[in-house]
Amino acid sequence: MEKRSPKLRPFVLYITMLSVLWLMFVFIVFTLTALDDSRSREVMDQNVRFAYQKHDIPRKPVNLSTALARPHDVNRILPGKLGTGVYFSPQTDEEMRLVAEGYEKYAFNQYVSDMISVHRTLQDLRHQSCREKAYFQPLPSTSVIIVFHNEALSTLLRTVYSVLENTPAELLQEILLVDDFSSYRNLKSELEAELSQIGSLVRLLRAKRREGLIRARLLGARHAQGQVLTFLDSHCECMPGWMEPLLERIAHDRTIVVSPVLDYIDLNTFKYNFYVTEGVPRGGFYWTNMNFCWSQVPQYEWDRRTSPSDPIRTPTIAGGIFSIHKEYFEHIRTYDTNMEIWGGENLDLSFKVWQCGGSLEILPCSHVGHVFRGSVPYNYTVPEGVNVVIKNTMRVVEVWMDQYKDIYYRRQKLTKTMSPGDLSQKRKLRHVLGCRNFTWYLRNVYPELYVPDLVPRAYGQVLHMSTGLCLDATNPNGLAGVKTSLYYCHGHGGNQYFEYTRDHELRTPIGRNWDLCLHCGMGSLDVITTHCTGPSKVVQDQLWLYTQEKTLLHLYTHYCLEGTPYGVTLATCNGQDNQIWRLENIRLQD
């Protein structure tokens, strides 16, 4: 056999090493290309960036169809991953200007919102019984209706993608974006260009004038093709599995109006705060201004439920986020089209549903995060100068609350100069639907709610006769434990409005969704406002007797309320002028 020449060995070795180096080069190029492709799937405009923890953070998406692929590394690269907050401190004058501008325009931290991916994914933190639940019966389709007016583009897009990426395709008929006459430029052609890359699943409807939330939602409802209407605000994020529980409950009974648990997205950091089932609140309302409020779920409702996934019945819903069968919505004649802009529509719907044969539920297996703003960046006044929230509320109380409307009217001074408008059609609808009265609602739906006296012993100002000043709660924030004082009478209610109840309390409706009572405890003569303990168990510290001598006798200490140059206190009763008070609208004979 012929032996291989030794001269060939270096050449073979050279060729082998060159081949290895070439393979390494190809591997590195492939890896970098794949990484670049993965990063490119973030679909971000490389010309607009923010600095964040020594990384360049892309600000806004431009190719949304690619982004719908839900790149796996979004939450690894971008801030706010998995619902965490972004704690950004502006370092330059320009950054401070941009942050302040965002708060002014949107009433939340738009600068931080723009730093977070519009495809942010959330951990599924729902109870295990919710995560494991299977939905066997055919579920109805839904049209998701999102109304926006001058919304931040990043929060609007995050809402849209959150729906698309967390809703089974077979259930989502469409997303209807209803533009309520926005004026911001990036919500015009820029928004249209980005939505066009998603496809026909998202439709953009534009109002030709400012309609307000109520009529804009009805515009969306008229165009909706799904069996169920799901309304969302334009600054939300949906958790995985959010839609199926809503549709299943409506499939069981189309007269049930359902709301997800509304988790709290921090307006400053956009941190997603999840409510565990045991901490879920339900909806209520406050008598003074008929505002929606959150309240604890009463024990009787917990006792009724047998599983963490069972629905929670609620007297009212927040109104921004809920699902309702389209045919049932039309059966109860949708919203009140004579309401303006925003306010009162959720209570109108809540009372109508309960009193006319339906029900409201919060579903613990459905979670949607919502940016709760402390204020809204637009006013509620129509060109005629009418406060639309009060006008809308007057329409609610006139139609649904029967004699209990008097509680609202005596506490709201502005209603004396306003008209709710024509109510004949709404009253006719209540008759046609055979709706129950408000007493039934209070007894059967909301029995734990404190109901103020329909006819108190007295209500209005409490005038100190010797000085001509009024008793003033001096408590603009409605906090418990604040001393009362004397102040010039202004006649606007508020801190100077008191109700002398049949239980002998002196109540002032200035608390944060509750009444406060005039109180003097053991070991002190200071008179403060604090949480009322009545009506079932009024403590002696909060009992007062308005005597024939026009003094206010504290029944626990048997001292009298006395006005001094330094405020209000208790002192030994002596009948002098500084202990004489005049109550308005007295009905002591009752």
C-alpha cells in the first residue's frame, strides 16, 4: 500500500482549521442575526428612545402586525415586565417638562406608559380553581367596544393588544374603537396607519362631534356584530382568561350583567396591583352626591358562595368595564341618550337592571386592570354651562329612587337651580318593563346600606346665635378625628351641612363615601367629627339633644355645646348666649 506523503499533512491541518473557523463565523453571524431579528420583533421606532437603567428603551411601535406575534422576550427587555412598576425620576429639565405635560394632558404618567411595551404580558394570578376551569358549552361571541377621547396612544394600544392577545379568537367577534371627537394629532392618521396593519378585526369609528361617553358607546353598540357587548375603558390591561367567565355567565342567563374584578394599575408607575378573591370589593353608592363607591362584600354574600370562583352579587357596577347581552341591552332600552358626556350612567344602568328583573355580578375568575385617575383631563360642562354630572344624576334619582330622591336633593344645593329635562319616556319605560320600586332594591339588593332619614328632625346649617357664625366640620378631606370650629356661614352646604337624625345624631355627609358624626369621647371636651356608629348601635358619645332652650346637650357627658373664640367645645350648661344654637328646617315634633 502506498504511504501518504508527509508533505500533505500541514496542508490538511490548515484546511481543517480554516473549516472550523468558517463554521464558527457562520454560527456567530447566525446567532447575531437571530438576536437582531428577535429584537426587531419588538417593532419599535429606533428614532424615539428613552434612557432607562443604562439601556435605550424604544418608545413607540410602528409595525403592529408583527407585534401581534407576541415576542417572547418583550418582558425581558422592556421595563414594566409582568406588571411591575416603572419608578422613573426625571433628571433633566426636558424630562421634567415631558412628565408634567403627560400628567396635564392625561391625568397619569404618560412618560412612563410610553416606556412600557404595548404588548406587556401579565402573570395569571387568579385562584387555582379559575385557572383550571374548563368551559365546555359553546360560548357567545363578543364585540369589545372601547371609547376614547384624547387618550394617550400607548395606553390605548396596550388596551387593544391586551384584548387581542388574551381573548380566544373564536370568541372575539371584533374590537370597535370609538373616537369621541379627539383632537390630538397622533390619534388621527398615525393611529389609522398602525391599526391598518392589524387587519379587519379592529374597526375604528369616529364621531362627527363630541358625543360623550354614553352616546359614543351607543354608537359602538349600533355597529357591533357580536352577541355580547363588552365595554372597556381606553386605559386597561386584560389578564389571561378574562373573557371566558364573562361569556359563560351570560350564556347561562342573558339577564345577568357581569363585570370583571377591576384591578388597580398605578397612575404613576403603571404597576399592576392584583385583587385576591378575599379582597375583592363590590359596588355601591353614596347618598350625598350619588357617586359610585367601592364597599366591602358583606358576610351574607360570602356565606352564599360555595367556591372562590363563584360570582359576587353587586348592587352597582363601576360602569366602565362590563359585559351585557346585546339583545338584553336593547330590551332595557340601552342607556339614557339624554345624559351628557359622563356621570350617572352606571347607576342608571345598575338600578334599571336590578329593579327590572336582571342582576349584576362581579366574577372573581375575570380580571382587568384599570388606570384609576384621580381626575379627568376634561370638564363636565356643556356649552349652556350646565354641570352634566349633576344633571345626569338628577335624571337617575327622579326615575328610579322614588321618595328617596329627597335625600339627594336636600344635600345637593346646586339642584335647586337645575332641571333634569324631559323624563316622560324613561318613566314610561319603567312602567312597561314592570320594574320594582326602590324600597325593594334597598331591602333585597343592598340591605346593609345606611339609609338617611327621609325626614330628619332638622337639616342644614347649625347657627351659633351670639356670633352669627356656623358650625363647621373644618374637614375638607372628610377624615375622622378632626376638630370642629365656627366659620362664616356660606350657605353652600358641605362642611356646614348637618342632619339632626331621629337617633339624635348630628351627621355631616362630608366623609369619603360615608357620613361623619359630631362626637366627644371620654377624657376630652374637644368636639370632633368621626365615623358614625349608627343606626343600629349609636354610641352615647354621638348622642345629642336639642332642647327647648336651643342648646345642644351631649347625652354622655351632660355638657352643652359651646362656641368660643378658639372653636367649639363642651362646657357646663349655663344657658348663656354662647351655648345657644339655631337649627334649620326643624321638625322636632316628629
